[in-house]
Amino acid sequence: MDFLKSIPALLRQHYEKALLGLALAALVLSGLLLTSQKQKQEEGLKEYMVDALSRRKPFPYTNVDWGPYFASAQRATNSISVDFTRPRLHNVFGPVKWQRRPDDRLIKIEVGNEIGAEAMKVTRIVPLYLNITLDKASGANGFFISVVSEGATNAFLRKKFQSYVTPGGKDRLNTFVLKDVKGAGDEAELALELADTGEKIALSTNRPFRRVDGYKTDLSYPPENRSFSEKRVNDTLTLAGEDYIVVAISQDEVVLSARSNNKRTTLRYNAAP
């Protein structure tokens, strides 16, 4: 009886050992429980792997239609090309504009070439010639020679100028120098040197000289039903409120330059066969 009464006092003095003993007992018990659970899991897994899988029917294989998948892969390789170099093709970045013509009709501005220089049409290109002709002989070594410079920038200089020239002399416009004379009278053959290029040419009454010195052009502007005739280099046009300068003309194209930003537009000329 006295021993039982002394147990609480012993526990108070050695409670650490009592707690350690309880922890060891719990550890041993949990180990036994885990071992028992492991054995049950191994038996259940063995039953599933051996019995259940061996009794399962095999999955029936059927033919698969791969056509939709191949079609999707093909569409993925053919990506859509988007051109952002011309914003007017995309209404998000460049809304469609409308412009009223002089006849009150509306023009839809989708791409940007419906008005302005790109809407111009070249209807004709005509060459401008430098013509030199021997009109007649006068005296022993004097000759009347005519010059027509169709490409001159000054309109006054485009008319016919006749000059009396002797060997070593020049014409009134300083177009050539008479270098040599072979023969006499109207049968003479003259050797001329052109002042601008230094080219040597032969001239006689039945053999005039002709050279292309430039071009002039006729243009049309359909958006405003306007036409521009005989335009030359450095002439000015006004289209859709914008001034353009003709900066170059060749036998198959005309080049316009916007006065505001110097942007150049090349117009091709397709002559009728």
C-alpha cells in the first residue's frame, strides 16, 4: 500500500524517463502497424496485378481516321501573309476614306493610289528633236544653216533659227562649229562639231541631222476628269490639292515629284502597238 502511495512521487522525480518510455512504446507500436499495413498493400497489389489484369479483356483496336489531323497540320504550314506596308489595307490602322470628285461622285480610298500622282495616266510621249539642216550655199564658202531645238527650256528658242556660217564659224545659238567643207555650192558636205557633246556630224542639203534631245508628254487624271497636254521637264501639275513637278521624261515613263516632301512617283507608258 505504501508502494502505491509512493508512485506519484517517483513520477514527479523521473517524469523525463516516463515520457521517453511512452515515446518508445508508441514508436514500437507504429512500427508494428506499418509492417501490418505493408503486408496488406502487397497482398492487394499482387491480387490486382495477377488476378484482375489477367481477367481483363484486351482493348479492341479500330482504324483511326487521321485525315482531319493531317488537314490541320497542312493549314498550319500555310500561314496567312499580312502586308502592313500599306496601312490602308487594314482598317484598324488606316480607316477607309472617301473623297468627293468635282462631279459630286465619291471615290473610295482603299489602297491610296486612287488619287494623287499614282492615279495619273500617261496617254502619250513625244520625242523632242534637235534638227540641223543645210538650206543653201552662198558665195564661195558660206552656207545658210537652220537649227530647231524642240527640247529647249525657253519657248522662244524652240523656233527655227537660220544662220550664215563660214568655216570656223558658229551659228546664232552656239549649237555647232563649222569645221570643214568638202565640195562646193549646194553639193558641198559640211563637217560640224556639236557644242554640247563635241560630236562630229556630217551635213548636206539632202542629209539633215536629227537627234532626240528630250520628250514631252500628255497626261490624264481620271479622278477629276482632267488632262494635261505637252508637259515637259520642270512643268508643275496640281492634283488633289498637291503640287507635283515633272522631273524626268523618257520614251516609256514619266517621273513626278511632290513639292511638299519630294516623294517621287514613276508612271509607266504603255504605247499602243
